[in-house]
Amino acid sequence: MGRSKNILFIDADKSQLDYLEENLETMKQRWNIRFASTSEEAMDQLRTCPFDVIASDFCVEGFEGYELLDEIKNRQPGSIRFIISKTINSENCLQYIGYAHQFITKPYAGSELITKIKKSLRLKSILLNERAAKGIASIQDLPSLPNLYMTLEQELQKEDVVISDIGKLIAEDISMTAGLLKLVNSPFFGLYSKVTKPEQAATLLGLDNIKGLVLGIHLFSSAKKVKIDFSIEELGKHCRYTALMARAIIKAENGSNKLAEHTFLAGFLHDIGKLVLATSYPEEYETILSIVRESDIPIQEAEKDILGFTHAAVGAYLLAIWGFDEDIIEAIYCHHEPQLLGSTDLSPAVAIHVANSFDHELRVKDKEYAPHLLSADWLEQNNFGPKLPEWLQICAEIMENVTEER
């Protein structure tokens, strides 16, 4: 067993800390949990030991503005930082990205907080990627979560989710409904009958997929309004092909329906970091694309050279903040470098790494770009090598059966 995790909660509301202490009783064997309600107590705790997670409200007497958040960030750079507040929500959390990795809104259940802390600890290597964090914090106009996505997120938290209600929510957004139905009825999904209503799409594809498609459609549509030196349409097509092929690989290996859904969703969103970087750093990204074309190096290497971080890290970081499942975030983070994975089991990350490479191999989109090579040594070492010919055949058949969108 590893060492106990050190967790610190800072809140001026003593009753809130008492509530936490009671609700976190079951975690005390695994976590060393401490509390502070005043500035003096907070500073004493910050000096005592390195904390794995620090969860703090804004308002503690003795600190003004962001002073407490600055102290936490400077004194505990290796901690995952939570902001817990009545004023933080999915809509405005990105403006606090320089101070926190995760956010939770009061009032909340103790079980919700435990789940978020556990998830954050599993994603520590991604959330503490300081280069990506600084890069994202410097972006003036980060993409926002669409209102529809946030509404769906709230609905999906309910125990008695009704698919028809989800469909009605989507139907209220005319442009999203049109984009969703166009995508669902495209050859990429291979559905046998035409889908005419959002609730049909939710029933056929699953609620997790619908939520992810809503986010992806929003991000791709937003990017079309900005002048970018590559084809948004082609990038969207690549993401859909990658999603479709990665899901087919998981199904061929008898993966569960949930695993297949998560794989499709991760494939569909695996390059959203490119949209963020290209729209937020247009001049730098134009330089990156020029280097890729002229020097025949992978795009992620050029991104590291120019920006110090990659589209994979940015995409994963944003999805972590937005609360996506760990396997989806990990798949996006590792889609060029599966050696960063914490596991060697078949996962969405492995399937997307392979499908991403196969799509570039089977569909030559731009001969000026360097090929997206498989991490062959890693795949061989982890017994995926013998599977590659079979998976390539599966992906090639998908290519043959899916006609291009019109």
C-alpha cells in the first residue's frame, strides 16, 4: 500500500468543516484529513507537510481577494487545488483556472466530494502538468461549455433519468438539434433507419455519447468562425473516423458497451486541443503547421517546441476540469504517447492511439504532414503487436463501408 493521502480543507464556516469531518469518516483510514477555519490555522497547516489535495473556499478572515488562493498555489505547488464555493459553477470555472484544478459548488454531498477527490488523485499527472496549466491560463478566450451541455449534465445526475426528457431538452436548441441529427444520420454511425428526433438519437447512442457529441459539435461550430490554417471540416471527419474505428476495435475485443461508448466519445473529442490552440494562438499555430510541413516532424513535437505543451495535454486538461470520466481524459492525453498510460490493459487510450494512426495511414489527407506513427515498441511489449493486422483489417473495412458525407 502507498502512503496515506494528505487532504486539507479550508473554510471559514466551522459548521461546514464539522459536516465534512462527519461525512469523510469512512476515508480516514486512507486519507490524513486536516481542517482550517482561520487564516492562522490555514497558514500553520500549509507549513506542516505537502498536501495531495487542498480544498478551499474564497472567504477566510485575514485574506483579501485571491490572497489565500495565491498562498496555496505558491506554498503547495504539488497539490491538486479545489475551490469550493457557492459562486463557482461549470459556466465560470475557467476564469479561476490559474488558481484551481477542480471546482465544486456548495451545497454538496460528502459522497460527491469523495468521488471528485478520488478522480483528481487518479488524474494527478494530467492536472499537475504545469506547462499545460500555464498555457491554458494565458488564453484570453477559452471555449465555454454550451448551456445545453450543462443542463444535460444536471439531468444526467438524477437517478431517474428519462431519455424522452433529454430529447426534449436538446430539441429546444434548434441549431444543436440540426447538427446532432445531421451527424447521427451520417454514414459514420451506420444506423439502419433515419433518426428524426433527438430522443431517438439518445436511445440509440446512449446518454454519455449524446453529451459528448453536444460538446464536440459546439466546439467545432465555434472554431469555424475563426480563420485557421487547416480544415475544420477535415479535422472533424478525422475525429469521427477515429472514434468509429476505435470503438470497433474495442467491440472486436469483447469490450463492454460502456467501454465502447467511452472509446467513441474520447475518439470524437481527441483533437479538441488543436481547436483550442489554433484559435487561441493563431500566429504560433501557423508557425507550428509550417514547421510540420517543412521539417516532417509530428505536430505534437512542433507544439512542444513552440508552445511548451501539446494539443493532447490541453484537451485532456480541459476535459478533466469539465468533469469527464478518467478513461476518456486519459485517452485524449495519451493518444500520441501510450507509454504515458498507467495501465497496459486494452483501454480507450490504446484503441484511439491505434485508430488515430490507422486513419492517417488509410486516408492520406495532406502529404505535407509527417505520418502519425504507432508506438510500435510499446505495443509489442504489451502484447498488442499480434493484434494490429486484425485491427487494421477491421478499420479498412470501415473505410470501405463508410461513404463520405455530402
